[in-house]
Amino acid sequence: MTYTNPETIALHGGSHRADPNTGSVAVPIHQTTSFQFQDTGHAARLFGLAELGNIYTRIMNPTCDALETRVAQLEGGAAALAVGSGQAATSFCVMNLCEAGDNIVSSTDLYGGTYNLFANTLKQFGIEVRFVDPADPEAFARATDSRTRCYYAETLPNPKLQVFPIAEVAAIGRRLGVPLIMDNTAAPIICKPFQHGAAIVMHSTTKWIGGHGTSIGGIIVDGGNFDWEAGGDRFPTLNRPDPSYHGAVWSQAAKPLGPIAYILRMRTCLLRDIGAPMAPFNAFMFLQGLETLPLRMERHCSNAIRVAAYLAAHPKVARVIHPSLAQGESLKRAEAHLKGGYGSLLGFELKGGKEAGQAFIEKLKMFYHVANIGDARSLAIHPATTTHSQLNEAEQAASGVTPGYIRLSIGIEHIDDIIADLEQALA
């Protein structure tokens, strides 16, 4: 059967029904480095891409494959690739299209680690990142030239929490022949970027997909909806013979397998050469988290709305940042792109500034003070001195981080207990 509802896909998506050897309903952990070939012809077909299958766990593993197919189906994409972390996923998204001398255009509203990767590390490889304010979607068009390989943004950017104009920027990209890559980490289930024109979607599975704070991972989903071949010279990595793979032209080589040229090259080249695979055990853990993701997102979102309203009415709070409290164009974008909730990230500032914010965090009892988001547990942090500390003051401000900003990741505990902890800490 083909399922369309996320609650069902999270449990039954993909081809796994039961292990053919044991009857196991749960996806087994295939904790192995290598896989036995049926014969020399089978091995040759796998290496020649005449068929897809398991060769070596760095490139493909059945446990990882079960996660990949399920997440791809959940997002409405053609195929997916699981990797070792969300940062690896972001890096692979860009490196799969870019060479030295190329550029990408990125939203300024980014997680601090992504901003640092784009502003500093990619320079070592000769890749330029041009940052533009997503409040003006046409800024992406103005920053585009013949060497622009992609646009990049976060659906619900951490920590600014102003929903990205996916449809507007995707339409600009389609007009200019540039694909939009969306980091959908903070909005699983509630946003489907492919429906708004995005070409690629990625997640840090460490966050909401896992949900339990036990495993690190990332995943990239190929929408199968972008014509890489028509792009011609704009996408040389996909349209010219690849000397590292017998001269394969990926836009052509993928055709017998489906519209998966982007993800196929990523698996057979980047994962092979750079080697950042997801561990089979972690893939198993993410499958467990995925099963309850739709239910958890309901509670995450409903709790966050209650917390946002509580803080907005508190006399010690200067401002609260959450899509449910947005106005004007920001509210329109949130309503257009988010369905079923506004996410569980929330930011606020105390009237006492940085000192009051730090004191508040140290008084929390139930909230965990950790550098993570998306746990089932409620979490809190001071971004200016932690997640965004590598950025200078101007860069922090551009990303939405001020000295007194507090970020909360609202969990699935009972709302009365969440508010009680906030109340005692504020007091």
C-alpha cells in the first residue's frame, strides 16, 4: 500500500514489513562492514550502478536504507541519504554541486554552526557564500550569477524563528535555474518544503526525528523534482563525465534508477570519498524516534504556544519570539508554510538583559541547560555565549542573537510543569 498520512508513514513507510530471515517486525541493526556478493556478476552490477545494493556500510547499509526510504516518503521526495551528522548533511548538500570558484546564496538566518561553515570553512575550498536577508526574496535573484549553484535556507531558522519564504525563493530559483535547498530540521511534519518548490530537503536527525537526545545524525532528501540536465553548464558536477567513476555523467547514469541524480552522486562520490556515514545503530535509534514523531510534534507545538503566551504576558519579559506571535508578512509566511503547529523553538529576552538571562538559566530545575534542540525534554540555552559564540557581534545580530536572548526548546512534558519551572526561575 501507498500511505499519505505522516502518522502511518512514520510507522509503515518504506519497503520493510518484516525481516525475511527471522520475521522481525523491527528493522534489524545490520552491524556489519561488508556484504557478501551473490557472484562476480552481481558484484560487477553493483559497482557499475546497473542495480543498487549493499557493498560496504560506508556507502550503504540496510538499516540506514530503511530510515532513508521512510524519511524520503515522509517528505515526499524521491530518495534520501543518511550521514553522520546534521553538519555533514549541510556540507554534502553544498559540496555535491560546488567546486572552487563557485558560489551559493544563503539566508542570513542560520544556526551558528552553519553560518560559521559558510562564512569561514567553505572559503578553504574556494566556495563563496553570499548572505542575503530573506525578508526580501528578490535579494536572492540579485546575488545570483552564472557560478551560483544553489540557494540555502532554514525553514524555521534558529534562533530568529521567522519562517523562510520558501515558495517565493523557490520560484525565483526555478526561473533562474537555481535549486533551493531547505534545512527542515525544526519543522518536520508541520512543513513540506517540496510542496512549495524546494529541490532538496535536509534534517539534523539528532533533533526532532530522533527526539531522545541519544544519537547524532543527518539526512538529505532529493525531491526528484529538479531538472539538473536542463541546467547544463550550471551543474558541471552532474553533467560532465566524472573521472572518479568511469566517466559517468550523473544526470544520465541515474535515469534507469529514477530522478535521483543528485543523491546518487552524493552517495557514490562524496560518501565514498569523504566518508561520513550514519552508523547502523544510530539509524535504528532514529527509526524508533520517527515512529512517534507526528505525535510528539503535536505536543511540542501545543506546549510552545502556551509557553509563548505565558511569557508574553509576564512583566519581567521584554519580548517573545515565536511564529504564533508573529505579525504582518512574517505571520503570512508562517501560516502559508506551517500546517498543524508553529514549532517548539521559542526565544525571549528578559528586561534585565544578559545578566538576568544567565541568572534565569541557572535557576531552571526541570529544563536542561544543553546545546541541543528537539528533545522530548525541555531545553534552554544562552546562544550569544554558546551556539553563536564564534560569530562577532554584527554576525550575531544578523542571525537574530542579542546579548540577552534566551532560546527554549519546548518538550512534551505536561504544560503545567513546564510553566511552573519557568515561573519559579523568573521569580
